[in-house]
Amino acid sequence: MAAITANLYAQHDRAALLESRQATREARWVKVTILGTALTFFAIFLLLPLAVVFAEALAKGWHTYLDALVEPDALSAVKLTLLAALISVPLNLVFGVAAAWAITRFDFRGKQLLITLIDLPFSVSPVVAGLIYVLVFSSHGWIGPWLLEHDIKVIFAVPGIVLATVFVTVPFVARELIPLLQAQGREEEEAAVVLGARGWQVFWHVTLPNVRWALLYGVILSNARAMGEFGAVSVVSGHIRGETNTLPLHVEILYNEYQFAAAFAVASLLALLALVTLAVKSWIEWRAAQAHD
């Protein structure tokens, strides 16, 4: 009797597996069409523009290309872009970890409001965000006169660029950590507390090792957005050449001045940074999958 029952279960499992395979099996022409559409879209809207950037950058030779990259205004734009990223990314790292920890590990009034505020940069135009900072910190803004009296310059200076960059990159770290921490639950932390661990010990030895890949992934995305931000930074920078222009703003100025080769050369530098970011992102995803397995 037991053998018959086991045989029936085995037949049922094989039938279910066969049905699942048939449900996901499509005709060859359907697969080819879907794959061809995806690859065509990828080639036209991603690969072709990327190839054009490098082709135009090198159209006048390597000498012109390198001259555009080592030109003083370009070097200043590179330094300012890296400075804004080096300041904003650690700030967002601290905020993202604290916000994700608070949202997933504590119950408090205003939790939903905090989640909504984290998503605010996704729904507000970067240009609007830049205008808000101008209204608050400019010489005619809410606290602008006080800043002017104390010789503190925010708008059309590095602090304003950093503030705008922080605003547009706020959600990335928190949004990577919150779903993961919610899925993991609180059991491991509670067990560590029962065994005598303190708050920081729980964080460093239990929570952080479990979220390290998601945390690094969020940092990579935040850094990519910080280096490529245009709208908010354009409003608060003042476009002061050699002082408040980041790489995207410098590309715009060169293009508007019909220096196309130089504009594409600097744009290719941003493209290279994007490709490096993509490679690091893919490596992190691979390592996270390996760690999960």
C-alpha cells in the first residue's frame, strides 16, 4: 500500500512538473521576436548613443581628446564632481543606514511619513529642488540675509552643490536596505540581545554582515547619481567657470560654445565612470548571489 501511495505521489509530481514546463514553453518565433525586440531596443537606445559619444570624442584625434580632459576648467569640474560625491555619499550612507534601521526595527509615530520623505526626491524634479535651495539660501531667501551678514556663501558655491547632490541621492541607500531588513526580520538581533549583546554589538556583528552587499550596492548607485546629477546642481551652481561647474555642467557649456569635440571628450569621461559603476554593480550582484547560495 505504501509503495502504491509513493508511486502515485511520484506520478503527480512528474505531471505537475510537466505542466509547469508546458505553461512556460513558447513557440520558437515568439522567443525570437521577444529577444530580437529587446536586443534592438538595447542597441538603438543604449549602445548606439554610447558609441557615438566615443566616436565624436575621438573624431579629431587623441591629442585633441587629451587636451580637452587636461584643460584647467575640465580638471576643476572633475575635482568638484568628485568632491560633491565624496561628501554626499558618506552622508547618505549614514542617513540610509539609520533610517532603514529605525523603520524596520522600531515602531513609532510618523514611520509612514519618514518613508514618504525618503521617496520625495524620486517624485520632485531636481530643478524644483534646486529652486527650493535658492529660495532658502540665496541673498534674497529666507535665511540669505543672515548668511550674508556672517559671510557664509551657500548658493553659487560648493556648499549649495553638495546640498543639491545630497537631496537627489538620499533615497538610494535606504531603499536598498529597507526591503532586505524587513525580509530578514528581527529574530537574529533579538537572539543576540538575549545572549547579552549591546546595541552596537548587534549592529556590527549581526545586522551589518547580513546587509553588506545591499549596502554597498546602494552606495554605488548613490555615487553614480551624485556624479551625473545635472538639474539641481545647475540651478544652485551659477555656472561659474572653473569654480562651480561639475562635469555635466561643463559638458553643457562646451556644447553650447560649439566645442563639440571637447564636449564629447568630457562626456566620454562620464560614460567611462558609468561603465565602471556598472561593472562594480554587476560584481556586487554576483558576489551577493554567491553569498546567498
